[in-house]
Amino acid sequence: MQQNNKRIDLALVSGKKGVLALSKDGLTFTPRRGTPFLIKISEIGSLSYRKTALTTSTLYINDLEITVCRAHLWAADIEGLRAK
């Protein structure tokens, strides 16, 4: 089953390593261990990012802190989906 992910990468959320995927449905985090969760695009209230290293940076969605490569690109893609 193929999902139409706009962006996918490894990420760190609340100390858990996993895969972060962005699709038209929302942002899905699938940890190596534990339960995956989805943040729907319509549920994203606040969105920002901060560059912290060469390519690794931090994406802030609502009250959630996500460490991912190139957070500024993730933020731009999320904004694009929110505008639709």
C-alpha cells in the first residue's frame, strides 16, 4: 500500500527515534517502539522552526518539539498544505 507522502525522514520526538512523514492527511510519526501518532493539518495551530546544526534543526508544531533534518523545508511544506 503506497501512501502519497510529500516528505519523509528520520526524526526524534520526546526522546524517541522514528520516522516522520508528511502527507495531505497530516504529519505522522512512527517510533521504533511505541504507538504512532498523526497530527492532522487542520489541527496545527502554531508552526515554527529553529536551525540548530548543519542540517539538523528543530520543528515546533503546537507544543511538540521535533528534531529533524531541514526543518525549514518541513515548515514550508506544511504551510503549503495548510493554505489549500
